[in-house]
Amino acid sequence: MVRVALRGVRAHLVRFCLSVLAVALGVAFVAGTFALRTMLSSTFTDIVATTTLGDAYVRGSEAAGGTGGPDRISPEVRNPVPLTLVGDLEAVDGVAAVLPDVQGPLVLVGADGTAVQSTQAPSFAFAYDSRDPAVDVVDGRAPQAADEIAVESATLSASGLAVGDATSVVVGGEVRPVTVVGEIGLGAALAGATVVFLDPATAEASFAPDGTVATIAVLADDGLSEQQLVDRLAPALASSGVPAEAVTGDEVREQSTANILTVLGFITTFLLVFAGISLFVGGFIIANTFSMWVRQRTRELALLRAVGASPLQVFTSIVLQAAIVGVVGAILGVAGGLGLVVVLRGVLGTFGMDLTGRVPVDGFTLVVSVLVGTLVSVLAAALPARRAALVPPVEALRDEVLLPERSLTRRAAVGIALVVLGVAAVVVALLDPTADRAGAVLGIGAGAVVLGVLAASPVLARGFLRVVSMPFAAWRPVGPLARGNVTRNPRRTANTAGALMVGMALVGAAAVIAATTQASTSAIVTQEATTDYILRGAAQGTVPEQAITDVRALPDVKAADTFATASVLVDDAPFAVTGIDPTAVGRSIRTEVVEGDFPGALAAGEVAVQRTTMDDEDWSLGEELRFVGSSGVETLTIGAVIDSPAFGVPFVVSQDVLDPLFPPDEQRVTTVFVTAADGADVEALRGELTAAVRPYVVVSVMDSEEFVSDLAEQVDRVLVILYALLGLSVVIAVLGIVNTLALSVIERTREIGLLRAVGLGRLQLGTTITLESVLTAVFGTTVGLVLGVALAATLPTVFADVGLRTLAVPWGSLALMLALAVVVGVVAALWPAVRAARLPVLDAVSTE
Amino acid sequence: MTTPVIASAHELVKVYGAGATAVRALDGVDVDLVRGELTAIMGPSGSGKSTLMHCLAGLDRPTSGTVVVDGQTVSSMSERKLTALRRTRIGFVFQAYNLVPTLTALENITLPLDIARREVDQAHLDLVVETLGLTDRLGHKPSELSGGQQQRVACARALVARPAVVFADEPTGNLDSTSAAEVLGFLRSSVDDLGQSVVMVTHDPTSASYAHRVLFLADGRLVGELRDPTAEGVLAALTGLTARPTGAP
């Protein structure tokens, strides 16, 4: 039987190739997703591995407030350590070098006069130290004076600058003219981060004005282990009297990596979910192909049974062929998937997001992909193989072999049950959106609904296609033929459309989420911001203090309200807090107050807390909270509860309360709301503002509409990656349709021959197959979009707290998707239609 | 249109393959088929009878020689013209797999008219359907019809477009004797009553006895003919044919 199996593969090479293609497509999707995930995380762990080279690190041993998060890798906030420790540490025996980690935010002005920035990636500067093994001057020299900088290689090419060029940097709100004197290599792709090096004295003056830093790296002499070094540093730290501790480099690298992976957690989870879906879609295509494959060969199999093969032998021969198809397809699929990732990396690179150059091949991806391809193939073939093995041998003698089609009742019942359960779960989540697990319940419910619809889709397909193909009934003979073909085997039509359905459900959901996010953002701005103009810092940078002073000095400006944000410890947990001028409430922003008197509480030195935080922490109005900042500690009373997505932080206090808690350089002001003076010409004010902030390069002036579209653009940029992945799933779904159609053309060779014999022209035949394909694609797209949109429409109710409040359905985009489905159908039909038209009539009508 | 010949072949040669493995399926066949007659083509397996019919019907291209159907030279037609010819001038009945499984009996019958976008002649359709006893089966799918009914639907399809000639390839090969008699009786009456021309390939002497004229083929050559045959006469001629040394005239 092994020989029969192998011959079977050889004799039906086209079918074999198409089956292999189906497996390869499914596996490519899985391998691509896993590899992308690996590449993303290895890019960031590479950064840690190549930039964190110290043998030991000295850091504060007490928790404290501070700017935390955005500028430092560790979200854990500790007390800073003084630079005076450097001397003490250098004196310790076995220490080769002591490198204080002097770094901070900096904006680099590129060759085109605008800030160098890329999507969501930070922009910062380090002190250059020649003893640091992570840095390497590849061109020019190291910076030696306040007006000199060195720039990291990728940043340099992104900025358009060259060594020797004069430009400016913005540090701490101050614009400094500088010369690029060198290019520095870091040995890792930085995922778009902008990195500049300053000479140590300038860096210390800018980023450590109080003489403290977060950590100090220590390099050991050769032969000393990291633990030995830490043991030797401990007594020196103890005798210094500073609350500080020494830890090994390995421990810091481990923590940094863990922290990065936590920050990347969302993307990782997303990609995992996506890989799961891709597995599912791939499995669909594979299973579909095999059930057709077995059906086509039923006669041959019955013949084997007639000459004495046992059902088990027939079964084994099919499964063996499936395994061959699975392994070959999986290997090709892995190669294809990695190729896709390389392409995707190129695409992301053009968006300014450099990822690691390593080809992301890891054992896990390989094993999972090959196993998935083979197992799914074998499992997918097993069911039809069992049916085929039990075909009575006499079937071989009949002309038309019809496998008994199981009734669709069972699938419909399972599908309806799943949909009902899923909808119930969604309703539960909607009824109590504040419950702990509402999101998870919604997710599970949505998954069940999708699975249920897929299970019931043959029944759905029959009804849907009968109705949708109605208008074509009069288009004889093409209409009735195409209609008959798609409704003849609803199971196959549904399975063909299944992959597209899942892809389009994701596209539909993503489109709704994107539109909703933008609508919510714009609603927040239009509802809460009553300001005339908004000043924004570029590259997530701050608006320089001097710029704010200059703007306030303009005669036409009534007020320029700042939102200063810092990270504070409340009950030992880190939170973000924003400080505002209490008079700004009602002047430039409008906030929904749930309880208490918002401006009154601020003016009285109390704290206003967001409703969601109150609920989470179970606090009540009037309760006292202890705020620990980096330069002070205060006990504040909760004076008001607000519900304001515009603030986006849990705590709002008066600027007068914030100042003692944090020094000015730890307060980030990224947005300033400017209100025009009474009677001032608002149009003219724009010109005045633009002129006032021009010297600061990094500040842009927007009205609220521009502000909304600026925010929307940021959302769009994040969505680009999402769309790229979704595009991939749609491409694979299209190839799945091509595959099924091509196989069904082979299956219908005789029928096509008959049609040609009685006079059907090639063009008519091609049109029929194209119409079939379009009907299938429209079915998959419609059901997918309806599912995706309906499920995504529930998000604003459940996730109102994270800012998704205004549901928006992008009908235009959805209509475009439906039009796209027609195009998809036509494109998918091209090859099968040409193939069918080229079938010689005689070959088709004469018996095999 | 007034010539008595509906289809003719001249010096028809069909070679399959090339070189040492070449097979001469037709080896110089000259034949005229008469309008308004039921002609049967007979011969042992491998005699070339199916090939002859395929060439006459424009389904296959001869290696050399000419085929003229209803005054048009089929052997030199382009694929597009052949398609048009098949849909307007020729009707087909095959041994099996005659019907499109997704279409109802009625849709199958009118398929050639639909393809050609021609109006259905309702009176003619009713006549054909009634003659074949299919009136109450029109809404059924092929899978719901018996083998005999399926072949009758195929006959109806071949006749409804009023083709110049109907080619039938072993039309009763898969049928029991009762159904076969019905189908053959109908083909004969379509000639006698409707003035249709029918060419039928068969290896069954009983089937051939329904014809006006039987042509015998052996090894790619025309080796004899019978007019107004009986089953016994055909059988005798066939026995003589197979007993004769191969290649004899």
C-alpha cells in the first residue's frame, strides 16, 4: 500500500501540488506570525544585551517617586544615587571603570529643520564614555564640549545629517546650537529610537543637575566574576551612608529584558492570538483541500477495495499521502513565512522602525510550524479517509460515485449552540461592563460566536447564496450554472469562504476599532477642550519652559494652561499625576465632575481622582492619600471625583501642589492649551504663536481640529502594522479560494467537457467560474464583516474606561471592503478559469 | 440545405501519438451520412468508431482529410467557430454523464438554447418533452432521475435546439433493455416524425437494428454497410467482420 500511496502522489501531480500549496499557505501564516513575534522581542532583548554591559550596577535601595517610566527602562522607581559615589567605587579593589548612567530626553533637529522622530519610539541622549564597551566611535570623534554631539548610526541616517554638520538640539526646554562631530555604533537595531551622545560634563549638567543618577555601572578587572564584584562593592556602599545596593549585571539584564517583554506584552499577546487565528485559518484551507482530494479519488479507492485492500489499508494509504503532503507543505510554508517576515521587516524599516537583522529562525517556530502542517493535514485527511475507506467496492463499477453527504443538521446544531452561548457571554459582558473579567468574557463570547458561525456556515451559505445569486438567474446560462455550482456543495463553498470570513471579521473589527478610537479621541477633544490653540512638543518631547513664558507674554494671549505630568508613589504604588492651574478648568478645559467641586478642590490643595481609579482602589471622597514625589512627600485629601478621558491620568492636582513634590525637570509638559484674550483676533493669534515658538523648533501650533487629526495620525501609524498582518490573512484567504476553485475545476472536468460539448464558449465558461468565485468571496466577506463589526461594536460599552466611548462604524470603508471582495473573487478565479477554458473538450467528455 | 448528405468525411485519417507508438485510429475513411436518417456506426472495440464520431462532431481534429457537416467544413474551423457550430447545429447524447448535476431536467434540456441565448420554442419543447414522457419530471435534479430518464432528458436536450444532426455515443450503454428500447424508439421516431438526422455509435446489434443504415468499421476503415437491418442481420455481419482477417476491405 505504500507503493500505491506514493504512486498516487506521482500520478496526480497537479492535485498534489495544490494540496501542498494549501498546507504551505497555512503554515506560512503560522510561521510568519511566530517569527515576527520572535523578531520583535529579540530586537528589544538585543538592545539590552548590547547596551547593558556592566558587570555590576549600583542603584538606590528605596522606592521613590520620579519621572520613571518613559525615560528609563525600568518602570520600578527607586531613589537616585549621588555621583559622589563614583569616587568611592573607583577606589574598590578589582574595579576597572565606573560609568554613571547619565541620560535624559533630548530632541535632535534633523537636516530638514524638524525634529528627528519615529513612531512611538523614544528620543534621548547619553553621556559618552570611552570606557563603555557598548559604544564604538565609527566615524569622526567623541564629543568633547557643550556644542558637540555624536549621533548613533541609524539616527544619523534618519536625520539626514552628516559628521561635520551644524544643527540644534533641544535639552530641558533649551535650544542649543551644536556640531555633529562623530558617529557612534551601538551594535543593535534600536527599533527607531533616536540616540545622541553628549560629552560627560554637558550630560551631567543637563540630566543630573542635582548630582544624582538612577544607576551607576561598574566594570570589573579581568578574572573577577560579577558576584565577586558585587560582594566587594557592598562594604563601600555601606560605609558611604547612601541608601544604595549593588546587583550583578546579569540580574539587571534579566530584569530589563523582563520589563521590556512586559511592555511588549500587548503586542506579544496580540501576535499570539493572531498566530492562533492563523493556525485556524490555515487548518481550514488544509482540511478543505483534503476532503475534496479524497472525494475526487473515491473511485480509485473503491477499486483498491475491490481488488482486496482492507478498509484499514485504504485509510492508511490516504493518511500516508496526507503526511507526505503535510511535511513537504510545512517545509515550504516555513520558508515562505520567513520570507514574509523579511518583507514585513523591510516595510517596517521604511516607517523608521529598524528591527534586528537576524533571520528569526528558532527551533520552536520550526517545530510548531512543521508539526502543525503535518498534524492538521493528517487529521484533515483522516475524516474523509475514514468515509472513503468504508465505501463499498461496488462503487468502483458505478459511473458516478457519490460519497454519502452527511446532512448539515449536526453542523447547524453545533453552530447555533455555539452562537447562542457566545451571544449570551457577550450580553453578560455588556450588562456588567465594570465586572473584573468583562473583557475576557467578551473575548471568549466573541470567539464562540465566530466558531459557531463557521460551523453553521454551510447552512448560511446555502440561504445567502440563493438570495444573492437571485439577480443573476436571468443571466443565462452563466447565472444559473454559477449559482448551481456554489449551492451544490454548501459545505465546500462555506469552507472556501471560511478563511476569508475570519480574515474579513478581523478587518471589520479593526476598522471599527480604528474609527471608534478616532471618534472617541475627537469627541474627547471637542467635548473637553475649549481652547483656541494647542502647543505640542515634537517626538513626545516637552514644550520648553521659556517658550511657555514667551507665549504668555503675547498681548493677545489670555492664558496658556500647562499640563505637567509626573510619576508619583501613592500608597507605595506608582501612578501618574497631572498638575494644572485651577483656573484653567472652565477656561480651556471642561471636565465632567462626578462628585465634589473640581476647581474648588484644586484651589484648596486637594486632589481630584478619576472615577475608574476610585472604583479600582475602593477609595471614597474625603479620604486622605500619601503622595511621595522625588523631592517631597504630601498628604492630600480626595476633594473631587472626575470622569475625564482628556486628562488620561488618575490624579489631578493644582500646580502649586505638584511643585514641591517634583523639581521642574521631572515635570513633563507635552501639551499647552492657549486661550485668546477677549476681543483678540483669533486668526491673527495663530501667526503670533507660530512666530513666538519658532526659535524652539520642536513646538507645533495646532487648533483643535488639527490636534484631533494629529492624535488620529498617531493611532493610524500604530494601525499600519495591524493592517499589514490583516492584509496577509486576506492574501492567504485569496490563495485558499484559488486553490479550492482549481481543485473543483479538476473535479468537474467531465461536467465542464459536457458544457463545452453542447456549445458553451470559453468566455462563458470563464465567466461562470469567475461568478462562482465572486459569489463565494462576497459571501465570506459579508458574513465576516457583519461578525467583525457586530462584535467590535460591543467594545465601547465594555472598554469605555480606556477611552473607547464613541462608537463609529466606517460604512465607507466597509463598502470598500465589499467592493474589494468582488475584486478578490475575480482575481482568485483568473487561473482556475483559464485552466478550465483550456481543457480539451474531448478529454473532458471521454471517460477517464 | 437541400443536399441529401448531412455530414460527410473524406480521406479521414486520425493518428494518435507519434513514431513507433503511433496508432492509426482512422485510416482513410470516406463516408456520407444521409439527411433524415438514423445511421448506426458499429465495429469491435478499437475499430475507430468513436473517433470517427468525435471527428464528425468537431470534438476532435482529424490528422488529415476533411469533414463537412451541414455544408460547413468542420475540419478547418477555429475553436470559436466549432463552439458556435456545436451550440447551434449539433446535438449530443453521451453514454453517461450527460446532464449538469446542478441544473433541473428542464434547465438541462434548454441549456443549449440558454448558452446560445436563443428563445425557447415552447410548442416544440412541449412536443419533445411529451413525446419523451418527461412532463412530470422537469423540476427534478438529475440525481433524482433513473438512468433511463436521464438519457431521455439528454435526448430532449439534443433535440430541442433543432440541430442539423444529433450525435449519440453509445446512448444505451448504461441502460437496461426496457429503458434502452424506449430511448432508441424515441431516436428513431425523431427521425421518422420530426425529420431529424441522427448518427449513433453502438456495439449492440439490437440497438443498431433501430437504424435505417448501419456502417461497419474495423481497424480504422469502413468495411461494410447494411440498410434497414435486423438484429440478426447485424449480428451476422458483425460475426463475419470479426472472423475476417484484419485489414481486408
